[in-house]
Amino acid sequence: MPFYIVQFLTGLASAASLFLVASGLSIIFGVTRIVNFAHGAFYMLGAYVAFTLTDRFSGALGFWGGIVVAALIIAAVGVLVEMALLRRIYHSPELFQLLATFGLTLMVEDLVVLIWGPSELLGRRAPGFKGAVDFFGQNIPSYDLFLIALGPIVLGILWLLFQRTRWGVLVRAATQDRDMVAALGVNQKWLFTSVFAVGVFLAALGGALQIPRDAVHHAMDLRIIVDVFVVVVIGGLGSIIGAFVAAVLVSELNAFGILIFPKISIILVFLVMAAVLIVRPWGLFGKQEGPARRTPGLTVNPWRTLTSGEQLAATAALIIAAALPLFSGNYALTIGSEIPRWRACR
Amino acid sequence: MKLSVQDLNSHYGPAHILFDIALEVGDGEVVALLGRNGAGKSTTFRSIIGLVEQRSGRIVFEGKDVSHQPTHAIVSRGLGYVPEERRIFTELTVEENLEVGRQPRRPNAPHWTREKLFALFPNLGEMRNRPGGRMSGGEQQMLTIARTLMGNPSLVLLDEPSEGLSPKIVEQMVDAILIMKKEGVSIVVSEQNLHFAKLISDRAYIIERGRICFGGTMAELDARPDIRDAHLSL
Amino acid sequence: MQRRHFLGASLAIALAGLTNTAMAQSEIKIGEINSYSLLPAFTEPYRKGWQLAVEEINASGGINGKKLVVVSKDDGGKPADAQTAANELVSSENVAMLAGTFLSNIGLAVSDFANQKKVFFLAAEPLTDAITWAKGNRYTFRLRPSNYMQAAMLAEAAAKLPAKRWATIAPNYEYGQSAVAVFKKLMSEKRPDIQWVDEQWPPFGKIDAGPVVQALAQANPEAILNVTFGADLVKFVREGNTRGLFKDRTVVSFLTGEPEYLDPLKEETPEGWIVTGYPWYSIKTPEHDAFLKAYQAKYNDYPRLGSIVGYQTIKSAAAILAKANSTDPEKLIAATEGLSVASPFGEITFRKIDHQSTLGAFVGKTALKDGKGVMVDAVYKKGSDYLPSDAEVEKLRPKE
Ligand SMILES: Nc1ncnc2c1ncn2[C@@H]1O[C@H](COP(=O)(O)OP(=O)(O)OP(=O)(O)O)[C@@H](O)[C@H]1O
Ligand SMILES: [Mg+2]
């Protein structure tokens, strides 16, 4: 019996990070209607930056401060991405948005290998949570207990943020009818940017919190994004509580699945997802999607044409790329020639 | 002069809807915009606050040209808009709906608080925590006006406030609009209901197929039954 | 405006391509495929290894006077992409042979391609036994010691352990399945008293280490066979350390002594695991010294096992091309069968019987030294000593 309890707790611990990342994705989708494929990339960047910061600054403050600061830094990066890329594609077809954010993911993957090298990195263990606690002869890592507590705490904070602050009210209103929010004098641009920042912060925090138990490496993003999509589909896009319940469900299915079907535990999760989709196509906690309320007459070009300054910058970047063979080594050349292609062949 | 619109032309895609609309609203005035279904009343309002992308012309609000500003910027200058479809946030409670509309106090416009609005629309005060989706049409209409007033506007564009309401609620609506006027809010109200318009308005414009074809005081309109019969279906 | 720049850039690329074909008469091309973007921890040192080899070969006159050129492609970890890349290399680059690959499933995919298109293929890394045995074919040779060979090396040491209750953990794909199967078979032959009490099959790259470790501990084995590597291994080791899984248990582990997998473990390196690997710091042979010196001089970095594999793949390929003095696949096969080549680990031979090279591996124990994982008591095991008898091999390989 203690074994099953510990297995259950272990599942809960795995659910924590999954929940953080999934809730971020859900929040962003709710307001901006963007399915942000790059969410996994922000998760990974959170882990990498946290690795560097916690490595540089010692002590408990260095560790916990490093985790939080890493998430903040990546949230700031998210703000830049939102302003430079997403603002242009809010009204584009979904496929286009997926492609753009997927392209971003591939670039980030190359970037982390360039910056941090190709090897897996071993993050610091959390001060005060290094060992395991004995539970009737079974060991449960104390860091897992920390994560188990963290999940509901973050859920509670998010609930307060969305129910008890003006920002939360505006976000919920915009989730339903963005144009009406604008017609009441609210600048949606900044609302969207701030929502994106919060979503990215959650993803990066989810990644940063993994460094004491995971390997920091360049494929973390794709690994998590699949799970996160599953969680969000089961829980219902746009629902934070749904993300929580589904994260727990998926993690527990994993934890117990390996005991019964060690070879196909991963399939189990997809079976459950299929079952949920049949019974509730919009997810356990999702709401049936009404037709999005749009204001007639507001049509926006998918590609806002670049301003002259931006054209200049884009041209300069291309010229530099074209001139790369002249002054850089072979390696930079291969990487350089792959970046503009966004490695479509993967 | 509160608001002046000149040469306003609007399109939905290839369709040219508004043709050289010109209208003016004085300080503290209530002006009616009358016209049949599809005449272009709602489009005029949407164009004024920038919700129609393809529009040209000059829109001057409180002496400032706002023709090229985005919707939120125009609205936060104190030009409130109450849409015909009401567009209540159904997931949000009455209080939260009001919160979305809240804007800072403005020196040249009456200041509305939650309590003041609950006094104006007593029904709302009794359902502060009810989600917008579970209110009757009349209650939603009151909420959408109250929500716009939370922005402390000096001018409100009211799109067919009496549409689909029972006579009793229409009476309440008349009272509310008169109180707003008394407080000093300028109002443009679009209507098909001439009787309702007469109860509240100082002046009227008639719009027909996207063109203004009459402008004058209510007394002048009363004196021209020919115009009334030609352009309004009563 | 932007389009014009793209045009310019593509023109430049096309021009570069033209000059390439003009030079083609005096070159020999090898088409190389690997999972560069998916597994950079292995493939970066691997790339450095083969680049060093190309440099050395061309510095000493190339292949019978012709310059050696390696055209390299990324398969992104996908068998289908690897086959596409192989097709491109053969049909538009006119390469004399294919080489490379890391993952077993990809190695098999390219080997299948080679067989169908009658192209010579030198598999560098994929370890599955199938590539030379059950699914072996005329056109495919393999450099690295196979799962069977490494299992045999490990089983030799493992059979001496008192442990009777064994559990296994391996990534759930061709390589992991093949490694566990052959280790179990060899162990059960040597030690009929052994019991297999649990097996864990985490999906490759996606281990959920907590529950897996807990499940292994619950089965209470006396010893564990590990086949996970890379990020999975790091997570497995961390959870195992925290939950005390390795306390009083022996672990026998494929590949863990290779620097690409051992180094990331740093101070969490578990001690006393019996592993195969590459202790570059303690190999003292003239062949290896020469390689180490050249590698460190060029890259200012120490070699990983991938460096050896990359280096030796191209060195072997060059020897094959030089001996065949032709790019005809049949002549290449004839040249390779029975060919002996020098390597940093000593001379190796490509066996005629199953196209497996006799490159060996080091077996030793993991230890912690100055906060870093190292391999100690490492002994080089020659590949030729850990292969089944010719009669058995005949049975394993399909008739042509
Ligand atoms: N989204 C749209 N796309 C194209 N045409 C539209 C759109 N919305 C309205 N129209 C057309 O524009 C014209 C003016 O419509 P508008 O809604 O402004 O009329 P209205 O005077 O408000 O009518 P009602 O009294 O029915 O509300 C109508 O002919 C209508 O068909
Ligand atoms: Mg209308």
C-alpha cells in the first residue's frame, strides 16, 4: 500500500510542472486565440537560464532567486516576441500561426545548442530539498513534496489573479469579446502582451523548476509540448482548473500505467484523450465554443507591411547572412544557412 | 461643440455604406439619429469610434480630430459607445462587467460610481453577483448602458436602446436617459421608434440608405410629416 | 524588394554549386547521414572526428590522388528523413558510398535503402544486432561493436556477480529492445539460476523517471541492467540517487562510460556501475596517443566516443575506397570483406561472414573523481573475442 501512495505522490509531483506550462498555454490561447507552439521553447529557455543563474550564484538565495529571475527574464523575452512576431499574426489563419511559432521553436533549439553546447546539463539540486523522506519504507524525494505543494498554490494564485484583480477581469472579458473590451476604452495591445508575458512566465517557471530533477537539454521543448497539448485538450483549452485536473490525470496515468503496461504506458494517455474527446469534444472543463464575437468591418491583413525602418533591418540581416561565407568558418555557415530555412525538412 | 462629423464615408469590403455623413452634437444635447432598418445608423456609430476599418472623413471630438485614432484611444477620451447587440460579458458578473468599463474620472464629465448607477438602474443593484448570461434582455440593456457610464463619458452613442424592450422597461429607459442628460452627458441615440425619440431628444437627423436627408429640431421634424412618412416606417 | 535579396542569395548558392561540379572529376564523395539536430551531444564530437579524418586523409594525398569530400546530412532522428537524405545523396550528389547514422531504427532504414538501391553503406554507430544479422544484407557493413558484443562483454563481468534477482530498464525502441534481449539470453545461458523480476520500458527521450525508479525499487532486484542514455540516463540517475535505488545494488550499464553520457552526470555519477565506455584519459597506446594529440591540437577539446566513431568511420571508408580503387559497389564490397584497418583502438577487421568490424570497447567501473565521473579499471575488450561462432552467425544471417 505505501508503494501505491508513493507512486501516486510521484505522479502528483510530475503534474506540477506540466500544470504550470499547460495553464500558461491555456491562458494565452484564451485571450489571443493563438496556439503557441513555441510554448515548449520558453519552457526550455527557462530551464537553461535557470541553470546558468543557479550555477553562477550560490546559496539558497542564489538558487530560488535564480529560478524566479530566470522565469522573469524569459517572460521579458516573451514580451519582445509578442510585440515583434505575434502582433502581426493574430488575425492570420491558425495554420500560419502554428507554422510561425513552430519556426520559432526550431530557432530556439539551434540557439541553445550554440549558447550552452550540445551536452545535457545537470542543474543544481534545490537547497533544503536534496534528499528523500522515508514513507513506510518507501523513499519520496523532498523536492517532489515541494512540487506537490506548489501546484495547488500556483492554481490558487492564478485563481486570485483572474477573479480578484482588474487585470484578471479584463482578461476574462477579452477572452469572450476582445472588440467590446476595446470599445470600452481598454488598450488590447497591452492586455495581450501582458497575458502573453504571464503565460510565458508560467512556462519558464515550469522549466526552471525542473532543473533539480531533469537534464537540461535541447529537446526538452518538444518533449513537454506534446504532453502539454494532451493536457490542454483533455482539460479544455482556456480552462486553468481543467489544466490542473488534466495534468494530474496524465501524470497519474503515467505513474500507474508503467506498472501495468510498461511497454505501452504512453499509449494509455492518448487513449484517454481520445475517450475524453468523444464524450466531451471541448475537454473536461472546456466550454463549447460559441462563434467568436467579431465586430463587422474589422479586417486586418495577415502581414502588416513592414515600416521602412523594419525593411531596412530585414535587408541588413539578409546581407549579413549572404556575406557570412566571406568571413566565418564552416560551422557558422552550416548553422547560418539552416536558420533561414527554419529547417523545414525536420 | 461636443462632436462634429464631416464627410464620413464607410465601406464593408466592397460595399459603400455611408456617404458623406455630417452631423453635430452640442454640449449637453440629446440628438436622435432616425432611420429604417439597414439605413446605416449602427454603421455611423461604429465608424465614429473606429470599429469600422474602412472609413474616411473628419471626426472631431471636443475639439480634437480623432479620425485616425484607434478605438480604445477614442473611447478613453470620453466618447462612450453602447452597442445595439449589447455585448454583455456573459461569463462576468454584473459588478465585473461594470469593472471592465471603469475609466478614470474626467473633469468635464459627470462622475459615475457603482452605487450611483445602481440607484439609476435599481434592478442591477439586486443582482450584483449574477453572471451577465443569466439576465433578461431588459436587464442586459441597462447593464450595457451602466457599463459605458462607468467610463465617465461626456458623450454617449446609444444604439437603439428601446429595441425589443417591454413598454414598462422602455419607460425606465426614458427616465434613465433623462437623468443622464440632466447630469450633463451629451447623447446621440439611434432609433426607429419616433415616439421614444421625441420623449428624450432636442434635435434629430434622419438617415436613409447611408445619407443624411434631414437635420433639425424635434419641432421642425414635427412640422414636416412628409419627411417623416417618406423616411421613417412608423 | 525582399524577394530580390532572396534571389541574390540563391544565385550565390547556385554558383557555389556550379564550381563544385567543375571540381568533381578530381574528388571522391562520401554521403554521410546522422541525427545532428536531435543528438548533438553525440554528433558534434562525431562530426569533429570525421572532419579530422578528412583533413588527415587529404593532407596525405587523398584517395589514390583524389580529394576526399564528405557531404553530410541531418536526419533529425527520423528514419523517413534519413531515407530521403540517402536518396538525395545518391541521386543528386553522386556519392560513392553512404556512411553514418546513430539510432538503430535509422541505421536499419538506411541499410534497407542501401540494399534496395544497391549502394554501399558503412553504418557507424547503430548497435542493433539486426543490422548485421537478422536483417543483414550485402551492402551494409557496421563499425561499432554491436549490442551482442557489448552484452557479451558486460555479461562476462555480470555473471560473476552474486546477484540473482535482476531488473532491466531500456528505452522502448529497436536499440533498447535488442540490447535487453541479447543480455538476458547471454546471462541466462551463463547463469540459469537468475530471475528477471521487473522490466521498465520508458519511451526514448521521454522517461518519467520518478515512477519508473519507484517501480524498479518495488521489485527489489539485486542488480539492474540499464540501457538508457542521454537525457533519460541523467533523469534516471538523479531519481535513482534521490530514492536510494542504487544503494547496495549493482548496476550493469550499456554505454554509460562514454564521455558523452558520463560527463553530464558530474557529481551525481553513481559509483561502481559496470559499464562499457571510452576512458580516453587512461588509454596509453601509441595509436590512441597519436589520435588524442591530433584531436586536441585541432579542437582544443577532449574526444568523446563519438569522435572515435566519426574518425574511424571515415578512415575505414577511405581505406575501402583506396583498396577498391573504384566506386563500383560490388568492388567496394569485395574490398571491405576481410579488410584490416588501423584504428585508435588498434587494428580492426571487417568480417567477411557478417560485415561486422572487430572494433572493441572498454569495460570498467564508474567512479567519482574531483566531482566528475570517470571510468576506472578499464580494460579494452577486442571485438573478435565476443562474437558467436561462425556456424551460429551463418544461421543468424539470411541467405543471399
Ligand atoms: N458586416 C457587414 N458587412 C456588410 N454589410 C453590412 C454589414 N453590417 C451591416 N451591413 C449593411 O450596411 C447597411 C447599414 O447597416 P446598419 O447596421 O448600419 O443599419 P442600421 O441603420 O443600424 O439598421 P438596424 O435598424 O436594423 O439596426 C445595411 O445595408 C447592412 O446590410
Ligand atoms: Mg443598427
